Amino acid sequence: MNTAAPEYVIDVHGLNKHFGDKHVVNDVSLQVARGEIFGFLGPNGSGKATSIRLMCGLLTPDSGTGTCLGYDIRRESAEIKRNVGYMTQRFSYWEDLTIRENLDFVARIYQMRNRREVVDKSLEALGLQSRASQLTGSLSGGWKQRLALAACMLHEPKLLLLDEPTAGVDPTARRDFWEELHRLAARGISVLVSTHYMDEAERCPKLAYIAYGKLLA
Ligand SMILES: Nc1ncnc2c1ncn2[C@@H]1O[C@H](COP(=O)(O)OP(=O)(O)O)[C@@H](O)[C@H]1O
Ligand SMILES: [Mg+2]
């Protein structure tokens, strides 16, 4: 986090992005306050994932400005990547690695020095110690999703960007997942979560609705 602790963990203005002649993100502005769960609702193809990539500096907007955790989304994407937890829609873990190996792999990516300890703590928090050497592919959908969330939390980010984390997950697992998000928010972690499920939007104190790349409400 920058020294001048920003009021908003995400503060973007007038973001636009085209792919070819397709206007995928159309003048999107939004602010997410610290410790807030912010829902990003919209149908498939409405530009949620692209907006999230713009906000964390993975893509450069054609126009528009903003900050994420106080870092400039155009110039400081490396800092943003180091400091946010980002869960992609089709999150990646290796089905044929064990649960421990998957977490250890992520810890290596973040070049953590205390890998063993961090991974052990994460396994304990998940309640998966006894299954650490089980292949990830053998987990249920809900457990895979919890593992993916734990993986993007290993480096203790203050902001989570979750891109349709519950797509294709059964209703019980979805409910558990949302309860977990509220627990994280209670610890001061900010969460931007995109979804195309209307019912999930009800669980968000703050909400933006996007369609055809444009914020509508
Ligand atoms: N890298 C890309 N190149 C070209 N088109 C893309 C790219 N990424 C996304 N799109 C298109 O942009 C639109 C919005 O996609 P996306 O942001 O993934 O929406 P959502 O996450 O809301 O489903 C879709 O029509 C998609 O096909
Ligand atoms: Mg998507």
C-alpha cells in the first residue's frame, strides 16, 4: 500500500477498451472503499473480466485513468500484481499435483521465503492438512474453489479481485463461499467480485451492473 493510504482501494475513471472494433469496456468509472465487498454484476460477455484486468494493470486502457491500492493502473502494474489477490474465472491449479504442491507452487511464484510455513498455515486454515497429499483433481468443485481462494490469499493481499468465482459451482458451495468473503471483509480485506448470478448480487452491500461494457447502475 502506498504511504498516503488511499480512501479507495479501487478508484478508476472513464475506462475504455476496444478489441478490434468491439467496444468491450465503455466509460467505466467505479470506486471501491476499503473493507467493502463490491459486486460486479453482468451477463456473459458484458466486459466484467476485461474491466477487472484493466483495474489491476494486466491490460492497458485505451483511455481513462485510475489507481488500485493507490498505484497507478497504467504505470505501476507490477506493484498492483504483487499486492492484490486475483482469481481468474477459469482459475488455474494443477489437477495432477497434490493440494500441498499447488499451494507451494503459488508460494514459489510469489517468491516467498517462508514457503513451508505459509503453506502449512493455509492448509490448516482450509482444514485440509490431512488431505495435503491428495491429488487436487479428486476434490469436489466447492473444495477446489476454496483451494483457489486460499492460493490467491497466500501473500496476504489487502484486495481480492475475484472474477466469477462461483460460476458453475453448486448452490451450497456458493453460499459457503460468500460467507467466507464476508469473513474476509470483516478482517478489513476489500473484495471486488464479479458474477452473472442475480441472487449473489443481493449479498453485496455495494453493486455495479454492467451490460455491453457500460455501467448501468
Ligand atoms: N483478449 C481479447 N481479445 C478479443 N476479444 C476479447 C478479449 N477478451 C475479451 N474479449 C471479448 O470482450 C467481450 C467481453 O468479455 P469479458 O470481459 O470476458 O466479459 P465477461 O467477463 O463479462 O463475460 C466478449 O465479447 C469477449 O469475447
Ligand atoms: Mg467473464
